[in-house]
Amino acid sequence: MRYLPKSPAERQQMLKTIGVKSIDELFAPIPAEFRLTRDLAIPPQMAESEIVEWFRARADENATGFDIMLGAGAYNHYRPLVIDSLISRGEWFTAYTPYQPEIAQGTLQAIFEFQTMICELTGMEVANASMYDGSTGAAEAVMMAIRVTGRSEAILARSVHPEYREVIATYAKYQGLPLTEVAFTETGRVDLDALDKAITPQTACVLIQSPNFFGTIEDVAAIADVVHAKGALLVVSIAEALSLGIVRPPAEADIVSLEAQSFGVPLSYGGPYAGVIATREKFIRQIPGRLVGQTTDRNGKRGFVLTLSTREQHIRREKATSNICTNQALIALMVNIYMDVYGRNGIKELAEQNLAKAAYARKTLGAKAKVLFDGAPRFNEFVLQTTEDAYEISHRLAARNKIIGGFPLRKFYPELGNAAVWCATELTSKTAVDAAAKEVAAISVSEVKA
Amino acid sequence: MSNADIKKVTTHISQNEGLIFEHSSPGKKAYRLRQLDVPAIDAAAELGSALRAEPADLPEVSEIEIIRHFTRLSTWNYAVDHGMYPLGSCTMKYNPRVNEVVARLDSIAGAHPYQPEQASQGALRIMKTLADQLIEITGMDAITLQPAAGAHGELTGILLMRAYLESRGNPRKKVLIPDSAHGTNPATAAMVGYEVENLRSNERGMVDLAALEAQMNEDVAGLMLTNPNTLGIFEQQIAQIAEILHRKGGLLYMDGANMNALVAKARPGDFGVDVMHLNLHKTFSTPHGGGGPGSGPVACKAYLEPFLPKPIVVEAADGRLSLDYNRPQSIGRVRAFFGNFGMHVRALAYIMANGPDGLRQTTEDAVLNANYLRKQLEGTFELPYATPTMHEVVFSDKLQNKQGIKTGDIAKRLIDYGFHPYTVSFPMVVHGALMIEPTESEPLEELDLFVDAMKSIAQEAIDTPELIKNAPSSTRLSRLDETAAARKPILRWKRETK
């Protein structure tokens, strides 16, 4: 086996040193009836070239060379080449959690930089070293709000990503944590009156997403006023991190839960991504996950360490803030590099390009079908309501035009009828938008004839 | 010995490097955007009061500075690619390069999770193939790939247990956890609303059957057991343990952190485990990445299958794959989309490269390496449990305590010898533990260098203990002040105000 660095003679020599006759003796602690005496029923060893070939064949069974006009929590942005070039260094990807700071300063400093950038983007005072993703990060943010306030209920906006809400429901189920939902208005924004009525003295937090699942940017300040007036915390989930390049950060929030995938992380069929929790300094002892802090070594030199670990499971066990053990260090590194490539001005210019592409797509597709939720600003997504079933459109676009169309909303929002949430990024070409518009129009017209 | 005599390493020039923010200067850039092919917009008009007033204060740097910054930083890290990384229970094995290549193929890395199923057959096939093979490897009946890490898998597994017991009328109140368990186990049980009850180990380092018998009753949902446990000891009475639990309607959860001791040699499904998680980033070679991403599939017996998170990948008679969301008894989702798919790709590539004989040899070599180290270091370091061990071995610092040397000091000195330390002070059942897991990836030469280093440090403890207490002496930084870091946390860089 090519990954195993031993010759048969060396194995024999080692067995002799240990003082056993055969390897089987070392497995004697496993009761004989449970020792596997046959080969596992899996395919035989494959050569490297065969493995590459097998995965190429699988890749070819996926959509290849398609234009993606789909977001809905996973965004197709360009990934600068320096990202993979750098993270492919073994020093980054074959290291572990930086428990020994003397030989992990690279990872520690990179996370410290990442935490700083997240604070700058979100307008929060502190950020952690990352969570699994945006959905679990949102669930952890809600549980954090429960600990901070000592209250026991949470309200989720119905315009939060449906799968994020499902994850929160799973996390909340056995913690005696009732969840309620608050509706959206015809602008696509949270219904402030309904929200005001829904908040009780037991409401720990209100979770919103902005831009929300429809692409609509919430009026965070107005929502914060309503929430804070009743002593609850406002948690803002952000699935499209690039929006922060041009959209006002949710500075009035108490906790921000960000999905950072947009910043240089491959779509990779849904993961790995990286969530991050950012918050105010006063809540730092309740934040879940790893934190990196600055300190000095015994010679007074600046250095970085994992810190405030008394919150965590390896110290606190069942009283920990979370059971989370890993962060998404390598993904956070991609995000860090991405933000360095674009920097202060590039993130803004790139966000502006997204805004322009989405405006064009909205106008072009909107000429053929109905754009919902006018009357509130959006970033790079919008909802298009059609006469034809959204899945049909999606299938036809894929088959005829090599375009991945919008995400059909019927499953999660039946009240919106034949609607889909579409997305345009800097990678969406005018040609693709025009082709998609023709396809949407073709059917609308033929249906009119019928 | 003096640092100059150490065989494995020599000090060499290491570049200094500031924070990336400290390289920033207005006007520098590392990007060029495309020409816009649609009309430009006025962002202020488009966004109104939602427009961002001040740009985020991100660094302004050029491409060469980014390359140098992260290359320099990388050289300050120790990694598996440098040498043995014997962190116990972390399984720091070689990360094959083919895994990285196939995970980055365009239509795999570029696949959108919501692209239509007919345009995702390749991705679904990868998930289905991995799922089937992990089921065979564990001897279980069903699996979910959705959990994003080991602790996330534990959460999923205990949720399954709870949902199953609830469906039978009573979720029960407590979960039993051995005193040698990882901290994630009790933290997980608490997240699912269970009280945690500690289960004592016996003098051989295994579950105390009498204690289990006494503590097991109709209030106990089950036991979370790591097997081999964190002492590296296989729970020889595993069948009796399962039987005691099952007799009173409880379930056996297995923490699969130490599965590298068992693959192709024994299957948890065969020895009474009801539900377990795997760590693809330990046993199945997906890279640790400096702390993540991981992946923690959960395998279970057939009676727990209806409760698995949704969706699961199903295959029709004609071979077409689809995602099944219609699972009314499911615990729900534990993560958006389908889990850390990129890790699924890598784990499958690893299993393919190994085949049944390669996986068996891998496990045998992992156990061989650990027992070789045990034999060579026994006597130099105290072995608190004489019970045979599998893929890892736990010593204590008792013999070195006489000179005032603790496990943490030995660990720091090991850095000067060119090794990453072992896991320090864990498991907690051993006072001053040195928990060593070499994995199968170490050549004999590297193991011998490690043995030499450990013996040399033991001698230093007698001759020159101050050398150990002041270690490491060859690194950029030494003995960072963690107390100060926690007392007055500085968690972000701030621009100096003029």
C-alpha cells in the first residue's frame, strides 16, 4: 500500500522488538468472535490514475460548464488563484488545531487577522475563529442569546433561509426552547407590527437574515428598535457575505452570524463552508467556539494563542457553551486571503458589480415575468414569479441553455405560487441573463396562446 | 543533550512577518475586475439608506505581498508533512495528494448544492458510494453524511437515540459517560437535554461492569463509549456492556474517534453498537487544516434509520439517484445542504486507494507503531495501565515529577527535538498524561528518532531539568503568556490612532 512507509522486514523487526510472533497477537484484546476474518466487501486497491479517472467520470455526470443563476445560501463568485496556491502548502492543510503556540504561530496569526476582518465587515467588536457553517452558526447564536438573557424563547423571521430554520429547530427541540415565526410583508421585509406583537418577556432573541432569503435587505435599525425595546437581543444572519462590501453593516445587532462562503470558498455541493459568530465585547464569555488572542512570550515578543478556553467543552464538559471542538481554520484562511486580494476598495467595487448584474437581470427577467417584493432594496438576488412552474423552467434552462436557474420557492413558501429566487454575481454574463429571459418568455407567451 | 546534538532538526533562518494590516498602504491592490457587460448602477440610488457609509478597513496589498505573507506564516507551523505529529486520539495521518486533486475538479468543486438532481448525479454517486462503503466498514445498516465534524456527529447520534426512545414512549433522563471520555461527549449529551452521569473505569482502564450494572436503569438512555477508549484500550467486555444496556432498553453510542484501531479488523456493528460517528478527518485521511473542516458521518442500526437527518441519497431501480426528503420521523436537519461534501470526496478517494487489504494493513501498522513506542518507552516513562493497548498509548509523568518536570514541560522540550508534542494531560483518569498516537504513517526511522528524543529528555530531567523547564529554546517564540491573554483579551488588530 503506497501510503504505508514500511518494508515487510521492518514490520518483522518491530514485532520482534515488541516481543510478539505475529501482528494478530496485538489484536488479541478484541474478542475472537468480533475479529473480522474476511476482506471488507469494497473494491480492490486502485492506482492513482484510476482514482482520478473515476472522479473525472463523476464530475462529467454533474453539470459542467453551466452558468449559475442560483444563490439561495451558496454563491458563485470568482476565486482568485492565489488562494489554492497558498492553502495547498502542507504547513497549512496538514497541521492541526494550534494547541502548541510555539509551532503554530502561522495558523494563530492567520485566525487573528480573520477575526479582525470579520469585525471590520460586520461592525461588531469581536469575532470567533469560525463555526461549521452559516446554519449551525445561526443555531449557536440563538443558544448564545438564551444564555446571555436567561430567557427561553426565540423568534425567527420566516424570511430566514428555510434550511437554517430547520437546523435551528433541530438544535432547539430538546433544550426546551420554543420557536415562533414572524411573517414578511409585501416588500419582503420583516413585518414590524407582527414582530412587536410576537415578542414576549420570555423572548431571548429575534433572528433575522439580511439580505434575507428573497435577497431583500432588512431595515436592521428599525427591527433593532422594536427588539431592544422589549429587552430581547437581535441576531442577524448573513448568508451572502459579499453584500457587506456595499450594504450597511448590521451595527445595531447584538450577535451577527455570518456564512463566509462567498469569500473565496468553493461551492463544493454545499460544503465545507465557514460560519462565524461576531458580537459585542460584553458577551464574549458566552461566545461558542475557538478564539485567538494576542499576547507576548517570555521574551516580550508579540504572539498569538487560543484563549478564553474555560468556555469550551474540553475544560467545562457538560457546562460548556457548546460541544463544538473544531473550527473551519482552512476555510477561514481562504476567507482571509480573499479579503487581502480584494481589500478595502476591491470588496466594495466587486459588490457594486454584483449589484449592477442583479439590477440588469431583474430588469431583463422582470420584463417577462413578475418581480416580487418591490419597494425594498436588494443585493444580488430577487424573486421572480412566473405563470409556469418554476421547476419546469429550471429543467428546461438546464437542458437547453446550460443555465442553472433560480431556486423554486414552492416547497418552502407555497403562498408565493410559481416563484423562484434568482441570483446574479460578477460571474453572471449578460449573454446568460438574456438567454434565460428568452426561455422564461417563450413559455409565458406559449401559455398565453394556450 | 545540547540542541546542536539533536539528530532530527537544525535551526535555520526564519522570516519575520507582521500582520497583513501592517503592510497596507492606500492604492495598492491585488485584483482587477472584469469589464462590466451590463449598465453600471448608482449604488446610492439602488440601496438608499442601506448603503454602506464607510468601507470595511481591509488591507490594501499587492499579490506578491500576499504570497510572501502567507508563505512566511506557513513556515511557523508544524505539520504532518514535516514529521510525526503524535497527538493522541487525533490520528494525524498522511493526507494523500490525490484527495486534494479530485476534490478540486471543476464540476465537483464548482457544483451548486441546489442545482437540479439530474445535473448532480456525479455528486450524489460520490455520496452514495462513500455511504455504502462506510456502512460495510462499520458493520452498521444506515448512515448520514450530514454532520460537519465529530462533535456534530455526536450531537446527531444522541438526537437519534433520543428520537428513537421518545417514539417508544420515554426519552429517559440520563446518559452515562466514562471518566476517560472526550469533553465533547458530556457537552453533547447536555445539548440534547440529558443529565450526564459519570461512569468509573476499573483498575484495568476499562468500563467497570459492576458499576455499569448498578447505574443502568430505566432512566438511562444509553452509554457514550469510545472504543478503543482514550487509554488506547479495547473494551474487552464490549458484548457484556451492550447486553447490560440493551436488557434495560438503553442504547450503546460509540464515539468513533479511535476507529483507526479497528478498520478492516473489527466492526462496531458486530459487537453491539447501536449508533456511532466517524471522523473522516482522523480515520479516513481528510486533512485537519489547522483545526477544520472535519466531517462526522453517523452510522446506525436499522431501527434508528427512520430518524436520520433528511435528506438521504436513494437509488432507483434504474440507477438514478435522488434526495429523499419524505422522512416523517427524521430528527430534521443538522446542517444546511448535505454536509462537508468536499471531505466526502477525499475520504472516498482514500478508501479507493487502500482497498480491503490496504485498510487492513493500515490498521495493523497503526497498532504496530503504537505498540513499538510503548515497548521502547516503557520503564523510561511510567505506564499507569498494564493492559494491552491498540493504536495509542498513555504514559504518565510520575517518574519525572521527582525532578519537578511535568508532562507539559516534556511536551515543550519535544519541540526542540523536532517533534510536535503528544496530547498533554488527557485523558483525565491519568494524572500528568502523555497520550501518544503515532498512526500508521510513521516510518521506523521516525519512530526511532522519537524514542531517542523521549529517552534523551528523560535523561535531561535528571541531569539538566532547567533545560526542559525553559523549553522550547529553538522556536521563534517560547512559552507564550496564556494567562495574560485570557485576563485582558485582545481579539483583533486595531489601527493605532494618531
